[in-house]
Amino acid sequence: MARYQAAQYDDQLTLVEHLDELRTRIIISIVAVVVLTAICFWQDDLLLDLANRPLPADLQAAGPTTLSPTEPFFTTVKLSAYSGILLALPVLLYQAYAFLLPAFSPREKRVVLPFLVSVPFLFIAGVVFAYLVVIPAAANFLFNFNAGEFNIEVRASDYYGFVITTLAAVGILFQIPIGVLSVTRLGIVSPETLRKNRRYAFLVMAVLAMLLPGTDPVTMLISMLPLVVLWELSVQMALRFGKPRGYFDDEDEDEGEGDDGPDDDLPRGPGDGGELPEPERGERPVTA
């Protein structure tokens, strides 16, 4: 029988039982993605309308262009599939958490769990920001650049690929607070080190923003601004909360219990409640 109940930290499971649980959770994730993709495909008119809204008014009225008989169908399927994955993200993350969290001790779980719970909310915030701010600004800049010199038309597959990739990329970039707080709470890097080296972080954020699908300065600047704000807020939160008190101290105390110390086997003097060793024959006696 397939195992679905989440394992506990103290459970002793065989490799077959671990693989059985993993298979069950993968099946559940695939079913969730397929069902939500089918729903998105059923409501493809609404989905395409939402995807077309960031376009300028004239291009939005004309609609994207297709260049082959099969392109409308496959473009709609691709857009529905990515939308289904986006909607199924909470289910996918829950299945991943439920499979991985039993490997953490209760102490480690208290540190990791809040960050894992924040991942879908930050991802959704990044997707909403990209849809409402980044994509409209990028589309307005790109489609109006030297518009009088070109006959501008939008190919459906290219435009929807641009929208999907931008939404996913900005959603992933919004995970910066998770990374910053995780490395500081686990004691890997101190908040002071992150604050002193913020210029390198800004350089990395600029490179990441430049790698977004738009590759134009407007998209880069608009995408980089919230990343800088998120970085600064994350560093300030890390400075305020830091590493949880007693998180690693408990382990040090546990390791220290029962340790007799390096000097316990040495002879002690009268002041320590012991006696001096008897001198060997031919040696002078030792006096306190």
C-alpha cells in the first residue's frame, strides 16, 4: 500500500518506504498540475485576455499574430500549462515540505519552517508585481521604441513566452529575503558582513535584473528597485532578530555534558582534596 502519511523525525524507514512516499507525493503533484492546467485551458479566453492586457491599446485590440496553423493551439496549451503550474504551486511546495521536513530535527525545523512557509507568498507577490508594473512598463517601452520606423506586430508564441518567463523570473527574485534570513539565522553569514558588502549584492542584483527577458533599461531598473528594497529590509530584519538565542548553545551544552576534562586524570594536590604522589626511590620528596 502506498505510504502518504508524513514521516516523523524519529521514524526508521527503509529505502523502499522512502521511495514509496516520494512516488505518492509526485503523483499527487502531477494530478494537481494536470487538473489546474485543464481548468486554465477550459477558461482560455479569460487567460488570454489577462495575458494581453499589458499590451498597448492598439496591439491589444488587434491581438497577437500567429504564423502557422498549429500555433494558436500549442500557444494556448503552453500558456495553460504554465498557469496551471503557477496555481498548483502551494500544492507542490506542500508536498516537497512534507517529504523533506522529517529529515530536520525539531530544533532545526523551528528555524526552517517559517522561511519555507513564506516562499509561496513572496513568489505570488513577485508575480503580481511583474504583471502590474514590470510587464506593462517593458511593453510600453519596447513596442513604442522607434515605432514610426517599424510595422510592429506581436507574435503570439514570443509574447506569451516573454510574459511567462518574466512572471517566473521576478517571482524567483523575490525570494531574496528567504536567502538572507536563512543564512543569518543558521549562522552561516553574519548580518554585519552582509551590510558591509552590500555593494556586491547590488552588483549581483543588477546583473540578475539585466538577465530578465526584456533586456531593456526600463525593465532592468524597475525590476532592480524592489530587489534593493527587499535586500535592505532583509538585512535590517537579520540585524534585529539575528541567530535564535540558544539554537546552537543547546548542542554545545549537550556535547559538554559528561566531559571530565583533560586534567581530571592528573594527580591533585592537598588543596584540591587529593594527595601528592609517592616519590620514586632515589628522588627527592615533593613538598606543597
